[in-house]
Amino acid sequence: MQKLQDKYENITFPKIECKDGWYGLLDSGFRSINTSLAMCLTCKISVSSIQSKYGALRVFYSLSKESPGREEEQDECEGYVLDTMTSMEEASQYICETCGTTFNILTPDGYALETICKPCHEGSHKGRLH
Ligand SMILES: [Zn+2]
């Protein structure tokens, strides 16, 4: 996940607590957020943590609006960032956190508290279930 920090130098990622399977998702999400921030110029994002909670991605962040800035532009930027975060969090529920596949995803339940595909699940729990 260090790759993400190297790629988006203007955003600080202090804590990334999810597995590499979600890298592609985070990469495309932060790419669009970065574009929006670059156009707005007066909004700054600060990411406090990126976690995996009950099989879904959770990004904790705050957006600061610096002055002088055009309020309309900043509101638009804020809305765009929120929409992107929301769609990343929704999409994560269908992407294996371990390998990144969207095939054979098991629904998080008592056995798998994370979003994981069948092969990854069987690999990591071999001999423990049934
Ligand atoms: Zn997998």
C-alpha cells in the first residue's frame, strides 16, 4: 500500500489498514479525487485512516476549504469527493480484499468477516472449517 502514498504525494495516508486486493479500487478513487482537487485548488484533503470494517472499505478523511476560494467550486469539490468515497466503499463489498478479484465473492458472514473470494477463503482457512 506504500505505492498509493508514492503515487499521490499531495495526499497524506497515515494509516492504511486494508489488504492489497483493494489497491486498484483505492488507486482509481484517489485518482479522481486528485483531479477534482487539482481543479478546485482551494480544497485540501486529509485522510486519517483507511480501514476494512465488516467486509467494506471505510475511509476517514476531512476536507478543508481554504480562502480565498469560490464557495460554489468548493461545495462541488466536496460533493464530488464524498460521492467518490461512497462509491469506493460500496464497490469494495464486491472485491476480494486479499487478491482483488470480483469473482466468487463470499458474502461476509460468521465465517468470513471480510470480503473474500472463495479460493482465498479456502486457502486461508484450510483445515479449520468443517
Ligand atoms: Zn481472493
